[in-house]
Amino acid sequence: MDIRENIANTNDAVISIRGLCKAFGSNKVLDDFNMNLQKGQSKVVLGRSGSGKSVLIKCIIGLLTPEAGAINVFGQNVLNISQEELDEIRVKIGFLFQSNALYDSMTVRENLEFPMRRHSIRLSEKEANERVVEALKNVGLEHTIDMMPSELSGGMKKRIALARTLILKPDIILYDEPTTGLDPITGREITTLIKEIQHKYQTSSIIISHDMKCVKNTADSIALLLNGKCYTEGTYSELAMSDDPNVKQFFE
Amino acid sequence: MKPDKPAKQLQAFFDEAGRIARFTGWYFRQAIRPRYEFKELIRQCFIIGYQSLGLVVLTGFIMGLVLTMQLRPTLVDYGVESQIPAMVAIAVVREIGPVITALIFAGKIGSSIGAELGSMRVTEQIDAMEVSGTNPYKYLVVTRVTAATLMLPILVLLSDTISLYGAYLGVNIKTVTSPDLFIWQVFDVLDFTDLMPAFIKTFFFGFAVGMIGCYKGYNSTKGTEGVGRSANSAVVLSSVMIFIIDLLVVQVTDIMGFN
């Protein structure tokens, strides 16, 4: 089935992860991990540093290959598909990298145009330019269009990276620690921007974070990753009131 | 020292050699399959060739001039001063030109590729490329290795020419030799067996510099410290590889009767 039909037919889980296992040498990072992401839902994966949160979303996007399990995105198991099919799914998934991953040798415009050109999105020069301007407007940085990444501040780089993530109008966005390394004010601005984008584009999101302010403001549901497993799930208020010491430590 | 340390070092050496061989094997598989990154290849040819131009011209000129000045006293003692152009031509075209230019190229381009790809790896730019529907090996490695392989022979030809011009000026410091006579003496002694093996080996030098620079950068780890280490080891390893390839080429051309 074509991916567009799959997206149209998906009413509930856009991502379904079953029995995911990933190890680096003898270090088991994910061990029988299970989780669902519903359409339009914003799910935060909470866990300690090194617990495997980033590994999880890198497995979803196909940057890492797990040893076992299944990751169904729009009904297709991304672990059993061809490179072409994976690329087709990647058009529908935006990924915001922790380090922004802006290409140093390209201007902001070229950074934003890169995913469109590489995914062979057929747009006229005018349409491509309009998309770049629209993405930059969404993050309030139209004036940086011809600047190099080295000329931008940390917060601006994060916004540009977010604009690049939006350029293909994805259905799902994976955020890898979006507020890490930013000052509290910029962190708050990025959190607000994430909420605005979710509202405007009706995207489903997985947010990796341990910034509890960001978690509180963005999460419809929180999954706690502990010892490679999804330890528990719930809303912010449900988990905040939990008596379980493993859960409580994140909310104190 | 632990008794098993040499064994572990030997195993690490062979592990690394195996990884480089596999990385090189990917190049041949990826280079022949579409999609072809012609635009990026041309951009890399321009960057790699243009970046090295000034340095290659300067070192080539000094190489020819100094070689002539150093040879003169000995040849004067033997009464064969007139053979300076021929001796410099043989030395520059067969050996010194390709090797010195390749070493300069390794220092300039090998380190630049190692640092650039290393920095892209640790800042997740290579991952971002993959997510953007791009095969990063094809886009970054195949283009750079091919550009290095194609550009070094051109740079060596340029360096050899500039070296001979330096040698001409060197000859004319103490005596007067016309350009016509100098050129006649140079080309009288050079033939096909001098030019071709020396020219062909520069493709291998260029390939080794590009491949090792890319390998070290592409597999960079441990943050900014790792980037520095990648750039450094790219230069060291590609310089050693240049001498190893040179040694092999001399043996092969000797067996084929070119020497």
C-alpha cells in the first residue's frame, strides 16, 4: 500500500513500537521497549541521561538499526523496507537534532532547500522560495535567509533547525532534547514555538527531554524510559502525583 | 607493560586495516550506482584543486630552484655542469615532483577533508543528510575521493612545469643558458617510460589521500578532540601511504622494464 494511503487510513497509532531491543556491545540500551504514538498526540519520552531516549528516535528514523523488534510507522515496519521506501517515510517525519545539525558550508536558505532538493520534491523555483520564507516566518527569522549558521546565536540556530524540519510539512516530528543547552528564556521560547507548530500543522510528536518545564508545556502523554523498557505512561499530572520513587524523582 | 599488549596492538592494527579496506570497497560499489552527484563532484574538484594551487606552485618553484643550486657544485667538480637540466628533469618528473606534491596535497587536503567530515559527524550533520534522503557516503565520500584522484595528477603536472622553470632560473644564476637549449636538454633525456609511470602513480596518491581523509573524518568520534585527531591521523597515514604506494610502483615498473 502507498504511504499516502496509509497516512489517510491511519486513525489511531501513527507509530507503534513493539519489543524493541538495541545494545551497544554488552550495554543493553533498549530491552523489549513498547510504545504507541497516536495521531495528533504529543508524547514526551522521559528518562535519565544515557538511558536510550535519543537511540529510540534514531531507530524510528532509521539512523540506527535495532537487534530485534518492530517499528511500524503509518503501518509499515521501517526495519523491513527498502531504502526507497524508507526515504518516502522520512519525507513524512521531521527530525530536530539536539545539536541542530545545520550545514556549516551552506546559507540558511540552502539549509532549508536541501531536504526539498534531496527528496526530489517537485516544486517550481517560486514555490520552493515561498516554502522557505513560510518556514522562516513560522520561527520569526525571515531576515536570516542569506546568513551563514556561524552568524547565528544558539537560539536562532535551534529555530532555523526547526524551520528546516518543517519545510517538508511532516506529519510526525521527532524532537531530540529541543531545549538542551539554551538559556531558560530561549528554552521557553522554543517550547512555545513547538506548541504553536503542533497546533498549526496538527503534527504528532515524540519529544525527548528532561527539561520539566518543556515536558509540562508540550506533553499530552509522558512515557518513562527506565532500564531499556517503557516503565510507565501517563499525563503530566498523573505522573506528578505518583508515589513510585522511580517516577517521583523526575518531578521533585 | 602487560604481556598481551603487543598482541592487542597487532589485532587493533589489522582491525583498522580491515575497516579501511571495507570503507574503500564501498567506494567502488557506490561510485558506479546512480544517483550520481555530478554537481557536488565538480564543486569538490574546484575546491580541492583551487585550494592547493598556490601552495603547489610555490613549493614546485622552490623545489626546482633549490635542486639545481644543490646539484651544481658536485656536477662542476665532475665537469658535467651541462647535464644539470637533464638531471633535474629526471629527478623532478620521475620522483620528487609527484612525491613532494602529493605530500603537500596530503597536508592541505587530507587534513581539510578529515576535519570537515569529522566536524560534520560529531555535530550530526551527516545524520541530518541521511534523514534528508541523501546517501551521505555517496554525497560526501565518493565526490571527495574522486575529486582528489582527478585533481592531484593535474597539480603534479603543474608542479613539474613550475619546478623546471625554477631549475631554468637556477641554471641562469651562474651561467647563461637560453630557454630553447634548456628545453631541448630536458626533453632530450625524458621519454615515455619516465613520464607515464610517474603520472599514473599520482592517481593512486590522490585516491589514497582522499580515501584516508574521508575514512578518518567519516568515522570520527569523541567530539572536538576526535575531529583534531581525525585531521592529524589523516595526514600522517596518507603520507605513509604515499611512500608505500611509491615503493610498490617502483617495484612494478622495475619488473615491467620501465626503469
